[in-house]
Amino acid sequence: MSEREPIKGTAVEYYGSIDPQPTSHDVDLLQASGQPGFGTLSIFKVSLSIVNATVGSGIIGLPFALVLSGFTTGIAISVWVSLLSCLAVYLLILTGKQVDVFNFASLAQVAMGSVGFHMLNLMLFIQSAGSVISYFILVGDTIPVLLGRYFPQYPLLADRQLITILVSVIIIFPLNLFRSLGALASWSAFSVFLLPVMIISILIRAPYYAQQGHEAPILTVGPDPIATMGIMSFAFVCSQVVFSNYLSQRNQALSAWRITSALSSFISWFVSIAFAAIGYLCFGRDASSNIFSNFPADDHVINVGRLALGVSMVLTVPMAFYPARDAIQKTIGFETSDRQPSSMQHLSVTVILFTVFLILGVQIDSLGKVYSIVGGIASSFLAYIMPGFAYLVAFRPSWVFATQDAFTPLFPNKTTADGGKPNRWLDATAIILVVFGIAIMLYTTFRAFI
């Protein structure tokens, strides 16, 4: 293997020189370094990791999204958003291969300069912070409720703030100490397998509550379909973890990544829309932004689903926390293209950021506000605008800039090493991503602040 530049500030001397039997810590550092060729995971495991990052707390608000759009319209919107998300995931890696950049923030810098770099870090931070806070909210809404219900002799177990803090510090915090998501692949798979438990628990009890007179029209268009696009964008966005998951995949050919993109997108869509449809058909227009809030606290079957939700959120926090930490480390200069943060820097940022998110998570209890603002503003930029614009800059710079001279040296070839090349369908996809993302962002900003 050819020798490459040393990774400053880490225990690994060269990107391209790895021991025959590297430790898990070495592999973690190599995958976090932003250089391909050191993946260890199968396509299926990486797909599950992406699903775990995608199907987070946003799934809980999808029945409410169908209320806003109408059932049939909402299903159509979900297919559209999922398809765009799948194509965006593929375009990110295709573009990364073209410019030899495998880091989301660095790709934004290549596409938009320093403005793009800081803009992306801001949006990554907003998206990831909103996700982490929503996960903490759901941990507080599930685990303390269950402990208080089944262990009434210990009233402290029902204290939302106390239990959320204890669970977060003892269980969640250690999961955030790794540098790359590849180290958490097994936990990601376990978290994904908890999702059917949530859905099955609702499916079992749904017929009983569906008989209580909830109106659930099928063909009627809801009052705000565009808001549904924002909520679903929040539910399906995974761009912030695409590169870290790609670098952890053993087969990094574009053909393999196409399978990963399609498989992860389909699983995410199927699980999410099944949950949304069941919740809507069960409670109709009365569905809340947290569907479990529609069920009584003494329903034991539903409580199994609540437990699965709580555990799933515990394991999903790292999927959102890692991009937020990366954004901060890049902004303050701890992480650059040729340097990884030292152990002390890595630990310091992790502790401070985790503490801030935890404090907000135990103080805020409105999931609806988190979904609407984060989904419409940050998710639309990350999921649609950035992937589409970066592709256009890399493959069609003359469409974006008045002069191409400054960018030509960055993109000498129009075909990547393993056959990736632009075509009119990908060109159209990139344009649609940018236009759609801008429209959703402007609408949400107008509704939220004006």
C-alpha cells in the first residue's frame, strides 16, 4: 500500500500503513481521518447504521404530518422526500469521489468557499443539536414514566429530570466517546431492530382505540401539505452521517454505495411510513406530535413500545451527536484536513457539548417546535441544497459560476476512478434538490419567524 501523509495529533502514523492486526482504536482513527480504504463493515450493517441515524425521534411526529397533509397526499410526499434523500446520499459520495473529499464540511468549502464551510457547520449543528435534544426529550417522556408506573414504591424513579440525567450520564455519554460511527455499528443494528417492537405494540392496540370515534379521512387534502414536507425532511435526512458511514463500509465502490443508498432509504421509508399510517388510521385528526401521547399510561402493551422507544433513543443519540461535535471541532480549528483533534481536545468538546444538550433536553418538552424549525431550515439545506449544489459545482461548474477558470484544477476529470460520471438524470436531480430545498427553507422560515 502506498505511503500517505501522516495524521497529525493521532496515534496512527500513516493513513496508508496499518498493522496486519490493528486495534479497534486504530480502525476508529483511520475511519475518522476522512480517507477511504479502511472500512470494515458490510453493506447491510452500514445500511442499518444509516437507518438508525434516519429513523430517530422524527418518526414519532409522522402521524401528525399526515394530519397536516391528508393521508393520501402524505404518503405521496413521503415517497417523494425519500426518493430525493436516496439520490442526495448517492450524489454526495459521487461528488466526494470526483473532488477527492470525504468530509461534508470540506465538500461545502470546495463548493461554496469559506461561506459554505461555515454555513454547513451551522446547519449541521442546528440539525444535530435539534435531534439530540429531541432524543433527550423522548428519553424523559418514556423511561421515567415507565419506572414510575411499575415501581411506584420508589418515587424518585418517576422524576423526569433526575432519570434523564442519570441515564444520559451513565449509558449515553460513554457511547459518544468514540471518534467514528463505525465503532457503534452493532448498537445501531440493535436499535433498528427495536423499531418493529414499537410498531407492533401500536398495531396490536390500534384497533381498540380506532373504535373510539376518531375521524381519519383518506382522500381529503390536509390544511398544510408543505409543512409536512418539512417534518418529513427532518425525519428522513441523513446527509450529516453519509461520509462517516461510507468510510466505515468495506466495499467502497460506487456500485456498492448505490445498493447501500437504496437499501437504507427503502428500510427507512417503510418503517417510517408504516408507523405514520398506523398512528393516523388509529387516531385520525387527533394524532399528536408524539403519537405515544395519544395512548394511556396504563396500557401494558403500549408500554412495551414505549420502552423500545426509550432504549432506541438512548442508542440513537450518538448518531446525531457526532456530526454536532464535528461541526464545533472544525469551526474552532481542532479538526482540519490534515489534523485530528488530540485526545484532550476531543474529550473536552464532547463533555461540554453533551452537557449543554442534556440541559436543554431536560428543560424543553415541545417536540413539535423542534420538528418544524429544524426540519424546515436545517434539514432542507443538508438533505437537498448542499448535495445538489456540490454536484453542480463539481460536474457542471459553468452552470454555477460566471467563469470556470478558478475551479478547473479541482475537477480535471469528469469520470471518477470507479466509473461514476454525470448524466442528464443526475443533472436534473441536482437541480430539483436545490430548488426544492430552497422552497422548503423559505416557507418554513417565513412561517416560523414572520
